[in-house]
Amino acid sequence: MGHPQIAAFARLADGSAKATRNVAGQKTLLGRVTHGIAYDPIHDEFTVPQPLGQAILTFRGGANGEEPPIRVIQGSLTQLQYSHTLTTDPVHNEIFVPDSEGGVMVYPREANGNVAPIRILKGPAGARFRATALAVDPVSDLLVVAGSANGQQGLFIFNRTDEGNATPKSAITGPKTGLRPVTGSLVIYPPKGWIILSNSGQGPRGPGEGTGWSDESFVGVWSINDNGDVPPRWRIGGPKGILRMATGVVLDPKNKSLIVSDMALNAVMTFSFPEIF
């Protein structure tokens, strides 16, 4: 069984590098199935979901060892059921949480305790809307949600403050996108309006082959202005490529690079990617 922890490494760490610090232990309240982490550079905090505890945990940026979170969102009022990823919007002081059963929950950044969401995005009326990852563009005031609506896989672009049965402004869906299904992590680069998705490739392998992890994991880049069956502008990985289960992605604009975590390879990979900056 995996040991629940958050490990920090030097930016240029390579090979079998040792972590510079670890957040781990009972007091941290961390669980095994946390698949997302969001760093807030304005307030120097990082936030993670705890799906088994139906909770959202926020730590100070320099947390180390068996250090408890500074805030915990948990309880019946939260309406959280099973959330394994999230994102923060430090500009508007909000936390966005995609819940596999309840749409997208939004909480105040400083919420603590048994706190109800300030709004819930449920997707188009009459559609079975499932959100698996999301990102906020505070510049264009948009919310991009990766997931599905009535089984249609894709990226759905909403106004940031949409709630209830809102219809997306646009949707990136179709065979050319390569999104089948959409699981992984999502970030936005607001200066250029790029949407970057690490698509893990989890899902059906093919007729009669059951379900599981495929060999089609990749990182794709789209524009917030894209709509319809649009292939990614850039793509890392793909059929039988270097990636196997790309579950996390983050940008390093200062060094013009893209960082990807891969669950199957048990690795964190850094790619030079000056084109998107």
C-alpha cells in the first residue's frame, strides 16, 4: 500500500533523487487516493482533496513533517462525496472542486469546517454531467472543466461564476481531440490562453478487452478560443509514447518548461516547452 505523503524535490532533481522535505503522518490527515494538489503563490499555501474523508485540506506552503493542515473543509454541509482533484483561484479567493457525483463545488478560499459551497455548477439541463478536472482563467474569467456530458468526452468552457444548470460557452469534443475518456489534470496559462491537459488514458481498452489503463496517455494543449472537434495544438506522448498514466501537469513559466507526473512510471518528468510561452 502506498504511504500517504506530499514530497518536495529540488527543481533540478534527477534520477533517484531524495526529497528535500515530506508532509506525512496521522496529523496531516492525508489519504492514499489524493490525486491532485493546487499551489497558491499569492498566499503561499497548497490545497489537496481527501476523497475518503470527503474533505479539502489546506497547508502552509512550507509545511514539513507531521504538520496538520491550517484549514479543513469537511462535513455534511459541504456536499462532498468523492473528489480526487481540485484547483484554487487565489485572485478571487475561491476553491473549485469537481465531485464525481455532484458537479463542481465552489468554496471560499478561507473556508474552514463544515461549510456549504457558495455555488454549484451542475452543467447543462438534462445532461449527465461528470467533472474530472478543472482550471480557472482569472484573466478571461473562464472555468474550463474536463469530463463528460451525456457520455460525450471533452473540455467544457464556462463563465467562471456559472452555477446550476449552465450551458458551456463552448466545448472541445470529438475524435480529433483524442480525449477518450478525459481523466488527469488540467492547467491554464492565462497570458496566452492555453489549456493544458494531462490525459491519463484511463478507461476502456477496446472491444472485449475490459477496462483499465490504455497506451494513449498524452499531454495536449488547446486554446480557450477552440470549439468543436479540434486536435491539440501541441501534444506530448500519444499511442505507445513515453507517457503511460499522465496524472498531473504543471507549468514553470520562468524556466519555460512543463512538468508531468506519471503514475505508471512512478516518475516526474520535465520537458522544455518554450513554444507555449
